[in-house]
Amino acid sequence: MPRTTVFAAILFSSAAWLAALVWFAGDARATCERHASTATCVTLLR
């Protein structure tokens, strides 16, 4: 495989991981705000 293909694949997979992480963090934050009674959750995401 050419180096550019390998590099593109690595870049794409890391970008996908980052997007998933950001989406998950945003989702967790929204869930925490909905159930604001859990103080630990709010503290963790600060």
C-alpha cells in the first residue's frame, strides 16, 4: 500500500474517533444537565 493511503486511513480513523468522543461527551453533558441532581456528574464534566 502507498504511504499516502496508509496516512489517509490513519487520519480518517483518528478523526472518526475524535468525532465519536466529542459526540459522547456532549451527550453525557446533556444527560447530566437533565438529571442535575447528580453532583458528581456535573463535577466530572466541569
